[in-house]
Amino acid sequence: MRAVSIILTWLRQLDNLKTDYIDYGFIHCIDEMADWKQYRKNGAFAYLMQMKEQVEYLLGFFESEEGEKDYSVIGTFSPAEAVGKSVYCNHCKPCTKGLDIGIINKYYDLARNGDSMAAEHYRNLEIKADACVQCGHCEARCPFHVRQEGRMKEIGAYFGRKGVYDD
């Protein structure tokens, strides 16, 4: 859970700064020994080294065993309005039947919002929503608590309607 505390610290810093990014522009040109000494004295260098350690720790996630990867913590950082809605992040993967759940959701949402090309893109998918076997694997991994089993039924029915796209 050390990663969670690091992320929460960064989020608090961003909130305090009233911004959505951190500018590390406090280190500019180091072209003289006096510059180097100043950055060491004022703590800027130590701060960057601490950040490096935190980033290395977070990157260690990619080398973790599958069982150690718990995406559900991401859901604690999501805006309340995103809960229950697909954000196409693919944390639900892998699907036991090979569905590309994120892109299926995206094409569905786009089609329902009037994107005329989305239905064509969906039609060209090799594996479609109606191939879902309702195993629940995706729902267990979703940090946004999307009920994909029901959504796949809904999407399959939507694109299966006559006139959505012609075969």
C-alpha cells in the first residue's frame, strides 16, 4: 500500500498547488559548480532523488506477479461520477473469451451518441459483445465497478438490432 500513500501525497500536492500538474522547473541550468551547490543546499536535488525512488517503486508494479496486481485501488481515486461507467481503461482484461471490453464499450457509447462510424467499427470487430459468457472476471477487476456482464448483453442487443448496421 506504499504506492497508495505516494499517490495520495502527490494528489494533495496538486490540490495545494491548485493545478493538475507539477512543474519541476525549479531546476534550470546547472552549468557552474555554484549552481550545483545551491540546488544541493536548498533541497531541490534531495527532493528529486526522493521522487526518483518513489517512481522506481511504482514502476516495480510491472515486474510484480499477477496476484500482486490489484487494480481496485485505482477506483478510490476516480471521480464519483465515473463509478459504474466505462472509461475504456481495459483494467478488466484479459477477457476469458478475448473480448476487447474497452473498445466494445467505446463503440457502443459513440454509436449511441450519434457517431455514424462507431457501428461500422463495431461490426469489424472479430469478437463482439454477444460472445460474453458472463463469467464475471472483468467485473472483479474493474476499478470503476462497471457491471460489464449486463453491459455486454445491452451492447449485443443494441448492435444486433436491424438497421444499426447492415451486414
